[in-house]
Amino acid sequence: MTLHLWQKKMALPTLILSLVYTASFVYPIYWYPVGGGIKFVCEIINYFTWAIFAMDYLVQIKLAPDNKKYFKTHIFELILVAVPFFRPLRALRALVFTTQASIRSRKSLVKSIPLVMTGAAFVMIVIMGAAILDIERTAPGSNIHTPMDALWWGLVTITTIGYGDKFPVTTEGRLVAGILIIFGVAMISTITASFAAWILSHDAED
């Protein structure tokens, strides 16, 4: 089996597992406090999905024509496996492969970019909202105390609006905010570029 075939084969399972991991990761934070039984189940799901992600990463390295080169050029893949609140972003990679498997032209791929980025934005808002709420909930002087506070903060941050009514006061929270801001700028730039490419393709046809 080739690397590309394995990636396409694992695209849908990875997408589903990423969404399951997302739910198990954010549930104990958004619905805090939760019972010990629910928390235990969420932890089991987290470890199980992490094991699947790690296995998938190792298989990809093994199937790559040049193992060392693949490792050096796919550091982001390693980060997605190693860093807990980045793991749900594997849904984005899975969504890309799932989309590519269902389209036939480059033009269709360009049209799919806004859908992929919208899905990524939704996942980032939910995940980073949970991360910021977990950090800021009990911090002195914090203004992010509820799930709605965290989700609103995530929305205005990723869109780079930044009303300033909700903001992190801890160093860890500001690091999370920085990651979300960078992602938001990249997302808007990507959507703008895909829209420009769509316009140019139509001009060329005319």
C-alpha cells in the first residue's frame, strides 16, 4: 500500500475520531464540574484516539519512500499528535483528503477551500475556547468564566475583530490567543486568495 492510498483510506476514520476526540476533550471543560464517571470515560476516549493517531503517524512514516525526509517535512503532523489541544485539528487534514477524494478538478478543489477553512474555524473556536476557559476560569481578574464567554472570545479573536470585552489575563491564555489570532489571519488570507482565484478562473473562461 502506498502512502497516498493509506491517507485517503484513513481520511474518513480520522475525521470521525477527531470529532469524537474534540467532544471528549471539551465536554469536561464546558460542563464543569462533571461526575467522576463521565470524566473517566472522556479520559479513556482521549487515550484511545491518541493511540490511533500515533499509530496512523507511524504507519505514514513507514510507508513514506524516504522516512527521514518525511519526518523532517511533516513536523506539523507530529505536533498534531503530541500536543493535546491540537489533536482535533487532524480533522482538517482528514477533511482535505476526504474532499480531494470526491472531486475531479483543480477548480473544484479551489471551491472547496472555503468549506474546509470554515470547518477548521469552527473546530478552532470550540477547542481554543475550551483551552482558554480551562486556563482563565479561576484566574484573578479574569473576565472569561462561562462557556459562552469562551466561545464569544474565540469568535471575535479568530475573525480578528477583537472587541476587547473578553480577553485573557494569564500568560498561558495569551499564548492560546496568539495561536488563534495567527490561525485567523491565515484563514482569512486563504479564503481571500481562493476567492480571487475563483474570479480569475471565471475571467479566463470569459
